[in-house]
Amino acid sequence: MANRLTKIYTRTGDTGTTGLGDGSRVSKVSVRIESIGAVDELNSVIGVLLAESLADTVRQCLHDVQHDLFDLGGELSIPGSASIGDAHVARLEGVLDRFNADLPALKEFILPGGSRAAALCHVARTVCRRAERRVAALAAAEPLSPALQRYLNRLSDLLFVLCRVLNRDAGVTDVYWQKGKNRGEPA
């Protein structure tokens, strides 16, 4: 950071615009700002998950992801810049494969929930999917590195696998979806 923030409020956004890293100003409801906000929200949700008791391997993985997401948000805030690339995506794939290797194969869909940490991880996964949709909308409107979408797509997969890992570590069984379980019958 070239200039440290000494004053938090600037009043420059009072009219519904915000500044990008390149000095340009855009509407706070632009697709780019929606994308940046979704990535920031995802990083915050992961921060809440990190407040839980987690295995060191999961904790380190999520800390690494938080740094990547900050870089990804920076790339979104400076049009034309590049921070996230194929190496980031490959790293996520490797981590995903390692965590998934020890889990039983899935034969059914699972419902979000289980342990508190897994439930929070499911929330992070769904926020990640929203961020991915926002970035895809931005990519449809403006030039954007395809690595950003691939990263968010792999991250949502990793978060799903981490949900299962967190449930296993807590001794909680994943809850399998049962199609038509209630058949509309009153409880």
C-alpha cells in the first residue's frame, strides 16, 4: 500500500460512485463492484469459518485462500491487471484432490449442515457460487482473465469437500438428500 489510510472516511462515495485501483470512478451498482463485493463477502465468510476450531491443514488451506481472494479482488479493482493465474487454479486442484482422497465416494447429494464448522463452510460455498456468477457476468461484459472464473469454480468444489472433511473430523455424518422424503404430508 503506497499510501496508508490515515482517514477512513473520504466522502467520495456519497453520490453512489466508488474509486477503482486505477483511479477511475464507477457506480456502486456496477457489475464490477458487485463482483468485488461478492468476493469480499466470501473472504469474510471464510474469516467466520476460521473462528471455529479447525485442523491445521484446513486452517492453512483457508488462510491461503483468503490471500488469493484478496489478490483476486485486487485484480477486479484494477481493470487489466493480473494476479490470479493457472498456477493458483492448479494449487487448488492439488489441495482438493488431497482432501478428497480420504473421503468415501458420494452416491447421493448431501444437505448443507452437520457440524457448525461444516454448516459455515456450506455458507462459504454458496457465497463462492454467487461470487462466481458475478464474475461470470463481468466477464461477459468486459475483458477479464478466464483464470478468475476457474479459480472460483474450483474453490466452490474445494469448499464442498472441506464441508465433508469438517463433518468427518467432528464425527458427524453427512445428511443425504432423500428425493420426495416428505411427499407433502403434514408433520
